[in-house]
Amino acid sequence: MADSLLDVVFDVVDLALDVSDVIDRTKQLSKPDLVEVPPDPKPLPAPAQRALAEAEERERKRGQPDRAASATDQASQP
């Protein structure tokens, strides 16, 4: 008799621990994922903006002869 009563107590404790575990997992799943958002970028100072614009212009001019050459190659093909 004592053995069966002890088994029932262990079963109840096991069930309580399982329920507690399920509740903990549910709480963890309900928490929103935190996303790190970088701060707003600071505007570049005027000299840096000019340097960037000049570099972009040089890059654009460097690419134009390549485009012109490829356009003449396409035009010369029958």
C-alpha cells in the first residue's frame, strides 16, 4: 500500500514539473526577439561630401569609355 501511495506522489510531482517546464517554454516563446538597430548615420562633413562626389564622378567618367567602346562594337556587328 505504501509503495502505491509513493508512486502516486512521484507521478503527481513529475506531472507538476512537466507542467512547469511547459509554462517556462511558452513564456520564452512569447517574448519578442530583440533586434539591435544601429543609430542613425551622422551626415558627412562638407569636405567629405565633396571628396565622395569627386570620387563618384571619376568612377563614372572611367566607366564611360568602356560603354562607348562596347556600343561601337555592337554597332559594327552585322
